[in-house]
Amino acid sequence: MNAYVERVIKETAAKNPNEPEFLQTVTEVLTTLAPVIDKHPEYEEAALLERIVEPERTIIFRVTWQDDEGKAHVNTGYRIEFNGAIGPYKGGLRFDPEVNLSVLKFLGFEQIFKNSLTTLPIGGGKGGSDFDPHGRSDAEIMRFCQAFMTELQRHIGPNTDVPAGDKGVGGREIGYMFGQYRRIRNSYDNGVLTGKGLTYGGSLIRPEATGFGVLYYANEVMKHEHDSFEGKTFVLSGYGNVTWGAITKITEFGGKVVTISGKHGYVYDPDGINTPEKIAYLLKLRASKERNVKMYADEFGCQFFPGEKPWGVKADVYIPCATQNEIGIEEAKKIVANGAKYYFEGANMPASNEAVAYFQKNGVIVGPAKAANAGGVAVSALEMSQNSMRYSWSREEVDAKLKDIMKNIHDNSVAAAERYGLGYDLVAGANIAGFEKVAEAMLAQGLF
Ligand code: GLU
């Protein structure tokens, strides 16, 4: 292991003792970068790693809002502007009770490399709030979004920082936030947010993009393995946007999805969650006040396992699409014992570093989040392009670009790993390919 890498990991741990998720990502990324750092002694002189693990700017603010009964609530709002070397800060907003500085710093750090890997000019950022949307009415969601944007608007802009959705933030929330931004700024800066509705500057395919992208990326892996999706069984976690997009594409590719999950438990549907009616039900579930996946089991008469995760269910391909740290070493052992061949990350950091290492050691091909789920942010960058051109591409045009981007992400990851003699290692390859561009841009821009 490279001594400089080791020192920076240690220093990051000492400096951020209460940020386990952030440290997990920093350790994973920097460890795989060791062979690159070996070749570039100038990085240490420029304190490049110390700089890359430190956000350029961290904004923390109070969000006060009123519920339907008139009661006042206070949440914490965040925006981490992590790295702007290759473009405006770009990344989603997450509304989830588990949100804290550690979670957002891990997501923001990941985003730097993911965004770079798309080959588009976007820096890395992330934000959100510990607000819990479960059980909240539409009016409450609107008031929260307005309160959140009342502060956030002074920090963002189409050339500064461009937020989007993430867990708990979809088209509806982006709409309310865009409305509030426009009201306060009196300016039609539609490039300030992505994931907008189609009537006010959104891009076709953006809602589907993350899920579609996972499958386009997986398809490149299949080609590399001389394999196909036809007849394969898939286990997915989550029920939101990513899960919905992935299931839509898996269905088109001839695969069968047997599970979805949420914080209440998981659903097992042996007939396959693949009919248009079942897929459309996921949208209803996400728009409901309860957001409980048991509703799906009741609707279609299948089994619901309260409080459990789906990793014990046998499948060929596993795609976690829910949230971070769903898969520890015990779950990884189950997945390997089930005879899995492929594991693609629709969610960000769904598995521990130990679990990913276990997959790789046991011959499961790992498509890491920053490559596999980069389709969402890639189409966000295409949305920014369309907004600045004041023009819209057709569905076919966006889809073709997304396919092309996902193929390039796969091929660039493979090439980067091969350059360092690492073989078909998509995890190291994604980190290296993402890092190289950002590192060169940072060096070129001098100390900052
Ligand atoms: N939240 C998504 C991600 O994790 C999308 C971000 C964006 O579109 O800016 O990449």
C-alpha cells in the first residue's frame, strides 16, 4: 500500500471521528488509487489527496416548517459542495431521517468520481435534510420544500451548484423547490435544478435514467462475459425511482424480478414483478402517504416479509437499489451461497467494503455504484445542456446518449484497470478513471 494513501486515510479518520460512512468511502476509493499515486509523486507535493477529501464548502442550515395541524417543526438542511474542479457542483438532495453529515459527505465524495466518470463537465456535491417524508401529506411536503429552498437558493445557481433528486426527492419535490427558487430570485434559471417536469425544462428519460443506466451498464458486462439477461432471475431492493427504472428495463431485456423492498420489509413475487400493471403500481406506492411495500403484496396477493431484506432469495443477478449499507458480510455470504454471478449497485454504497471484497474473491462480478448508477446524473447533465441551449432532445436522442455514456463508463473503467495491470476489476477501474480527470484539473488550477 502506498504510504501517502495510508497517511491520508489515517488523518481523515482522526479528523472525522463521527463520520463512519464517509470514512468507509474514503478508504475504499483511496485504497484502489494506490497504484496511481505510486506513479505520481507530484500529487503528494500538491497535497492533492488531503484536498480531495475536504469539501470545498459545507453549508448547514435550519429548516422550519408547519404541519397540517399548525404545529411547527425544525429539521437540519445541508449542501456539501465537495469538488468543483471539472464543473459546477452536481448531485442530488436526499430527504431521509438517516441523513447526517457523514452520510452526505460519503455521497458527495462518491459523486465527484461518478460525475467525472460520465465524461460530462460536472463537479461533485450532495445535500438534503433529515426530514422524513413518510406519512406526510402533499401540502406538508410542499411547505417543507419551500422552507428548504428559502435558504438553499442563496447558495446554488446554474453555473454554481445544480441539485437534483435522490432518496425521498422526486419530480414532485423538485417542482415545489423550483417554484420557490423562481419566486425568490425572479429569474427563470431552469438550469438550477435537474429532474424537473417536462413542462418546465425537464429532460425526457430523466426519471428512468438511473434504472435504465444500471441495465445498459450491466449489458456491457454481459457482452464482456458472452452472457445475456434472457431468462435470468433478479433480486432487487428498494421500490423507488431506481428500482422502477431498472425493472422496466429488465422486463424489456427478458429477465424476471422477484423482489422489491422498503424500510418495512420485502415482497417476494415468484411470478415476476414484470407486467405493466405491477410496474405502474410502484409509482402509486411511491406517491402514497404510507410508502409501505406491503401494499404491493396485498394488491397482487404475494408474500410479504416484515422487517427483512431480500438477500436470502435465490437469483442470478442482485441489484440493491434502496440505500447505503444494506449488505454486510453475512448478507454477502448468502448472496454468494445462492450462486449469484452478478452484483450491480443501483444505490450508493449499498455494501460494506468487506462485502464487496468477498464478492470479488468469490467470482461475483461487481458493478460499483459510481459506474452502474451514473446514468441518472449523466442525464441530469444532458438536462443542463438542453436548458442552456433552450432546446429539447427527443426521447430517442436522450436514450441513445445515455446508452453511449454507460458503454463509455464501462469501457473507460476496463481500460483504466488494465493500464495498472488489475485485470477486469470494475471497482478499481471506475475509481481510477474518475479520479484521473479530477486530479489533473485540480493540479492545473493551482493551490485551491
Ligand atoms: N442522486 C443521483 C445520484 O446519486 C442523481 C444526482 C443528479 O442527478 O444530480 O447520482
